[in-house]
Amino acid sequence: MHTHGSITGWLAWAIISLLSASGYIGLIGLMGAESACIPLPSEVILPFARFLVSRGQITRHHLISALAILVFKANMENQPGDL
């Protein structure tokens, strides 16, 4: 395990490592954690995802696809009249 001087440094390292290893599937998982009431807001995740897009480790198309899946899922969960 990497040692970092602060919780922020550790969190940044952990997010970048996870996204680098798992790509957009990891992005969906991390952003889906917010829906499961885990305090990891997407506002923290997306800048790191964009960083990896700029380095070419995640493609822009994968990032947009992951975001579209999450928006679709959120809209489906909030439909009135669910059975």
C-alpha cells in the first residue's frame, strides 16, 4: 500500500489507481457508490476521470457512455408509479 502524507493524497492516489486499472467500469462503480449513500460524490470522481482522459488512459467515448448509463439509471429510479 502506498503511504501518503494526507488523506487527500491517499484518496487521489486510490481513485486514479482504481480508474486506471478498471477504466469506465470502475467509473460507473465509483459514481454508483454515491447512489448507495456512500459519501463519495461524483464531483470528486469526475476530475480524476477527466485527468485520465487527457492522458489517454480512458477514452472520451467511454467517459460519456459511463455518464449516460448513470443518468439513465438515476432517471429510472425516480419514475413515479413504480411497481
